[in-house]
Amino acid sequence: MENLDYYADRKFCAHCQNYVPYLMSVDKSFCVQCGGEVRLFSQADWQAFNQALQDRRPKGGRPRKNQQNKESA
């Protein structure tokens, strides 16, 4: 596991339109610059992240069983 530096960590602020330092509370995180609520990714980065996950998924279904090794009951 990476040893992340809290002071270098950034989240996206929709008001500032930038990745900014933030203050974390129990339920939400807030921008240090404007006080607005922040989220992990911008909308464009979130879509790119989800697309990358979809691209990594294996295509197709379950592999077929080998018919030669099948024994009859």
C-alpha cells in the first residue's frame, strides 16, 4: 500500500473548477479555498475512470467446458 501524503492530496471543487486541498469531515469534504463541497473526481475524469474500468473487464461470458474430457453418466 502506498504511503500517501495528506497535505499533497487533492479533490475536485466544482466552484473553483480545479483540484484543491480540502478539509475532511465525517460525511463530506470541503474546499480550503472557497468552502464548497468537493468530490473525488471532476465529471470528465469520472467518466474516463469508468470507461477505463469497462475496458479492463473481460469480454464474453464463461469459458466453455472441454467436450473431450466430458464423461457420460
